[in-house]
Amino acid sequence: MRSNLTKARTCVYNINYHIVWTVKYRRKILNGKVEEYLKKELLTIAKEKDFIIHAMECNEDHVHLFVSAHPKISPSYIVKMCKGITGRKLFLQFPEISKQLWKSTLWNSSFYIETVGSTSEENIKRYIENQKGKE
């Protein structure tokens, strides 16, 4: 059995996402104590909301996450929780960053997401095409 599979009560899965989002107006505020606090909060959110952060990195104006989640947890829910909770908490913890942003909005409303698996797209297509006639 592959080691990257997760067994749940009703399914076995390997669902991973690469998620990226940016600070509003691409302001360079994610450094030092802000970055450290953000990473700590993201790990707390992941634990509370039942998904796993395998890797994360912050550049000064954007965040990268590599996460795994149960199929019942939608990727948009993961992003919503991460951005919503951290946005509120960062403004409370570091009120000075609100001077660089307007309307108390920390994160840009959009995000990038990509599914990441252990099998390539071509291998899956080939496997499905080869199933015809097999029992």
C-alpha cells in the first residue's frame, strides 16, 4: 500500500492542494513577527478545521500552502478559513499594518489553487482508456 494514502472510516484518499493568495495591493507586510505569527495561526487553523499543512512559506506579499484534506472538506472552505481567521487576527495583533491597507482588508479576494497528486494526468487518462473490455 502507498504510504501517502490516508484511511478514513468511509474512504481512502490522497487529496492535496497547492494554494497561493496575496496581500491586498501586494503590500510587503509578511515578514518578521507578522510572518511568524501568521504561520503559527495557520497551523492552529489546520488542526482545528481538520486538514494538514505539509509545507508553507510566506514571501513579503503572498502565502504558499501545500495541504491535504478529507474529501468532505472543500478547497474553498480551507482558503476561506485560512484567509478569514488570519486576516482578523493579524489586524488585532499588529494594528500598524492597517495603515498600509484600506477598509481593513488584509487579503486580496482571489486565490490560486491546484490539485497535486502522485499520479500524472497522462497516466490517469491512459489507465482509464485501457479499462475498456476489462472486468
